[in-house]
Amino acid sequence: MFNSTESWARTALTGRIKVVSPNLGAGQYVARKLGPNGNMVTCDDYDDALKIRIAPAEDAVLIQCLNTDASGYYWLGLSASSADPDFGKNSSQWVAFTYTTIPSVNPPLVSSQNTSRTVSWAWHLGYDGSLRSVWNDEANSLGYALSWSVELKTRRISGVSNRKAYVARYYCNTGSAETPVRLFFEPDVLTK
């Protein structure tokens, strides 16, 4: 999809992030406006959706937000739900899908005010257009692939490493208040 030998501008793609779920209450797109506590939420209208630019980085992609309402936050990132997040087996921890101030796969300098601290992450764009992220535990040289969840009441988007533990802790084992989703890059125009 990308030619990393070409300049950033020549290989970047613009589009929206499509939300796919068996539950229509999850929304259709990632919204450009922030929801409660600075978390990103979903929307149903294409015109209300976040417009992004995706460009290659070394082993991942960078995601620039083009129509954000959050001044100074022009990059898509993640922010931890606790001061010392512990992801992986049996973890109920989550990360907020949010705007950040720098484009790097390194921790942002400042995050939205939704959570206690930032984390290191990497974005990956699959051949099928799927948008995935890995939370990096640099102290232990581990990375955890995140799956996405949408809280149906607020439409807040969260990344979790263990959905079963997350649902048990925050939704009392009932999946009726949240739903798993997949995120896909939907280009503005078809590319060669």
C-alpha cells in the first residue's frame, strides 16, 4: 500500500475511520468531536466523522487528525486508564482512544485530560484496511495487541487487551452495555 522510499506527502492517504460492529448502536464512524472526559466517541454521520491522514512510519503508520475540534491535538493516540496500566493476560485495564500532541509512536508530551497518563503505542494498517494498535510495555519488552470496545450509552471508544476481563470488571459480565468493534480505514478516494 505504501512506498516508504517516497516523501510523506506523496504516500499519505486521507479518509475516515469506519466502525464495524454487529450492534448498530455502536455508530458508523469515529467522530471528530470529543465525548465525556475527552474520550473519542463514534457517530453515524459521515460529515461529523474525523478526517485523517495516514502515512508510513518505520514499522507502523502515523495518523494525523485533519478536522479536529481539539486545538493543539492533531494526532490520534491512546491514553492509559490508570497511572500504572497492566495489560495482558487477565487484565481489565483499558486505554482511551484520544487526540495527542505529537505524531510519534513514542509517548505523547501531553494527552487529553481523560486519563491519568499516556502510554507508548504503535498504529498498524492491515492489508484489509483494518486499523490496529499495540500497547508497548517497554520495561518488559512486550507489546499487547488491543481490541476495540464501544460503550453503547456514551459511544466511548476504548482499547482493551483482554475483553473478557474488561467486561467482567466494568460491565458486570453483561455485554449489553458495550460491544466489540473493528476499526477500518475508509479512504476518501481509491488508490492505485
